[in-house]
Amino acid sequence: MSASDLFTVEEKKQIKEAIIRSELNTSGEISVHVDRLCKEDVLDHAAWLFKKKKMDRTALRNGVLLYIALESKKMAIIGDQGINAIVPKNFWEATKDKMMQSFKQGLVTEGIVAAVLEVGVLLKDFFPYQKGDINELSDDMTFDK
């Protein structure tokens, strides 16, 4: 069973709509990837996935990946070097903690949606939406195979 099977069509739609709404406030690119399991270091796997999804090729280097391994109970939020060069250390920790609290209550979709919206707000200060901004990455969630 794929991690995709853990979400209904409506839940996937809610998360995609949150990504679209968030990206209206920022030139940043937000992506959500969900696996069932992560058997390695979560940050290493998220970094590998970041490159695989070509998130390191945005014009302003301002992509953000929310990576979640549901059954392993692991998650990471990582930003590209354009973001990491200007945001404070532990910039993503509060967002990650809030998402984990939602997950513990069984509110997985709600936690992801809230995190995506918060990432959009956080990015707005550093990478505000620019007229003519191009959506460089798909807004669809991705999943393990």
C-alpha cells in the first residue's frame, strides 16, 4: 500500500489548495511529500528527495519541502539555500512541532494544511510574492511508490 492510499481524494485536494493559497503570498515554492516509512535519517532522506524533485533549481532557491513518513513518525521541513541563508536557525521547528501535535491527535490532513499555510506566512517576509511570479513546481502532493 502506498502512502497515497492513506489520504482521500478530498484530503489531497485540501492540501493542494493550501499550497496554492500559501504560494499566493510568497515567491517561495512549497511541496509536500509523504512516505509510509523512512528507514534512514529523516533529514538525509528529505535532502535526497529535495534534489530528486529538483526543488534546488528554483530561480530564487526558495523551495521548501515538508517531508512526512507517517508510519515511522518522522518528519522534516527543509528549505533551499536561498532560504537558509537568511532565516534564523531553527526557523522551521515551531511549525514542525505544531504539525506533530496535530498528528498525535489523529489530525494528519489538518496538521499538514496548517503547516503549509504557516510556511507561506513565514516565507512572505523573506520572499514576498512578486508580480509575474511563475509557479515553478507542481502543487500536488507526492508519495512513495
